[in-house]
Amino acid sequence: MVLNSDGTKKPFRKQKPSADRPADRSAPVKPGLQSRAAAAKILAAVVDRKLPLDGALDHEHGNPAYKALGESDRALVRAILNTTLRHLPRIDAAIASLLESPLPEGARALHHVLAIGAAQILYLDVPDHSAVDLAVEQANQDPRNRRFAKLVNAVLRRLGREKEEVLAEIGKVAPMPSWFLARLEKAYGREAALAISQSQLEPAAIDLTVKSDAEGWAKRLNGVALPTGGVRLAAFDGGIPSLEGFDEGAWWVQDAAASIPARLFGDLAGKRAADLCAAPGGKTAQLILAGGAVTALDQSESRLRRLRSNLDRLGLTAETVAADLTTFKPPEGFDAILLDAPCSSTGTTRRHPDVLWTKGPDDIARLAALQERLLRHALTLLTPLGMLVFSNCSLDPAEGEEVVARVLSDTDAIERVPINAGDWPGLEAAITPLGEFRTLPTMLKMPEGIASGLDGFYAAVLRRAS
């Protein structure tokens, strides 16, 4: 009981939550608050702890705050996170421009609340007042951020008022971490690096690899046939399994660039072929359709189960082996080997915008060293005149051209087989002077209504002498 100074009972007045007073914990949770809180927690996991976004958004083993949401809220979280990560350098620039002084050291939780709110205001179809109100509520409910609730309110409200001016100003900021932009500039030049950076803001296409008749499937599915022999879809309603041809296994989803390495072998009829980092199985399926007797190897038995499931849907079979490639010694050699090696995946940022925030230069160096070890061992598994295609989805030459150059410089009886640009109409620009494939996300322009671009990929063809 609260008393006046004269001892009489003081009347109770319910206090309203304010920017510097926490809300009543017993009050109902504001609609949308849990999804924003989950988004901020997962952003922290990705940017600060370098955890992959796919893992956090896994429906079975993902972030608990995300798993606790309904499907519509999960979809909102995914949209917020993908947008925030794609635009994060610009979002950071926008927030910095509205602050009188930088955020305090260690105020990472506050940064993530502001970034999530700014992403909604600047880039998503969320009412500004809702984004601001929920961000302030987040700050109030977090002891680390409570004293900054007024700042959150002021910064985001001003961002909403000055949205157009801010967007114009931050449009000059490359939407890519500076460390990776510098590596792209070194490899491809300033103009190309900026174009690649900008291209990651475009939605990724949905490409299909078809068993046959790409033109026919393009017509059936309202898409276009690609120079890679696949089909690119226009926007459509519903899920992939609802499309014609899915149930009968007539095609599978595979980015146009990812379909290139297996096609470099040509006809494999009568040949023993190996896919040495095989899961989830799209390239394995291509090798089977090319006529090869295929062995699919992967270190993970669980990933091989997924591969076998995918092949079952397609009505295809392959021998599967769970083994460490570095110690794999088959009883006889292979005529054709596909080594799509583990890499930084920096060519897939349109689909996986977290990559450039979870990887760094040390990761690229480590993965390049691993690729070199795998490649050197894989070459020992070739029969005389056997061919090996080395590939990965990194944009960094340290994981592609430089690996192959080192191996060729000191490996006897192995030669590069130049790829003929004339065999790839529409992708001639992707063939390097040495005759290797180097696709960039800015390549493969499409008609209006169809998404352009493709993943960044590297591929080289090597052959063992007789």
C-alpha cells in the first residue's frame, strides 16, 4: 500500500509504459514483437557469432525463438533477415548518419534492434509506425537496451520522416562488406566489383535442370530455355512440388551455373564416373543422364540419404559411398571425375546473403588449401586419358584459378583442356582466356519478367596423359 505524507491512502494511478520505463511484464505481448525479437537474435548469431542463416532458420534444429513462431511470422522473420543482410552496409550508414555520436562500445544488441527496424522502414512494406513502436518495445524489454529506448524511438522516427533523402544518400554505399569488395576489385576491377555487389540485391532466379526437351518444358512451365540446357521460371504461385513434372521426376531445381560443370564432360556412355562431393545430388543426376556408371561420394551419410532420396524421385540410381575423399582409394580408377569442392560460397549471395557476414579472408585461405589437397588426391584416381572437372561456387580466384594454377605447375602428366566459347552461346563472356569457366552474377541477361543473373561459379577441365 502506498500512503500520502499524512498517512492517508494514496490513490493508485496506472502508469503508461514510456521509452524509459519498461512495459508491464504481465501485459499481453504486442502482435509482431516476438517475430522482431527473433529476427534481432538471429541477426546477432549471424553477424557476431558467424553462424549460418540456414541453420538458424531450420524448422527442426533452428533458433528456439524462430521455431516458436507460426508460419506467417516465420516468413516475416525470413524476409526481415534476408533484407537486412543484403542491405546491411547501407543500413549501418543510414543509422550512423542519424546519430550524434557512434553507438557505445559493446552495444551490439542495440545495433541489431536498430538494423531490424531500419530494414523494415527503408526496404519492406511494413508501416513505419509499426516498425518504430515494436523496436522501442524491444528496447524496453531488454535490460541491455532499456536506457536507449528513447534513442531508438528518435532515430527510427527520423528515418521514417527522411526516408527518401536517406535512401538517395546511402545508395552510394556498396551493399557488400568492404573486405570482400576489395577482393573483387583486385580480381575484376572497380566497375565490375560494384556491379557484382549491386547484383546481389536482385532476387535469385529459379532454374531447373531437365532430363530432356528444355524448350518443351519452358513452354509448359511459362519459362525460358537457357544456354546451359536448363529452364528458368518466371514468377509463379504455389510451391515447387506443385509444378508439372515434379512428381514424375522430369526435372530438379539447380542454378544455371551449378549445372555447367557436369555438362563439360559431354557423353559419358560406357565410362566410370565419380561425383566426389556429391550431395545433394543434382550433379550426380546429370552424370547419370550423360550415360556414366556413377559413384557418388560424400563424407556425410545423412547427406547421402538426402541424395538417394532425390535420385529416387528422379528415377535414377548410383553407387553411393560415405568416405573421406582425402583417404578414398577405389579398387579401380575413374574415366571422369567431378570435384565440386567445398568453398566459401561467395558466388551464392543472392540466395544466401549471410555468406559475406559469416566468412572472412581466413576462411577463404583455409578452404583454398583444402581444395588443393582434394584436387591433388582426386587426380590420382583418374585412369589414363581420364578427365576431371574442378569447380566451386566462389567468386574469389584464390579458390579457383589460383588453386588450379598451383596444381598444374608441379603435377606431371596433367594438362588443362580449354573450354571452347563457341560451344556456349550466350555465355561466351564466361570463358576466360585460359579456357576456364568463370561465371559472374551479372551475366545471363533475361527478357523482361524473368530474373537475370546466375551464381558465381568457377570450373576447369583437366586431363591425365596416357
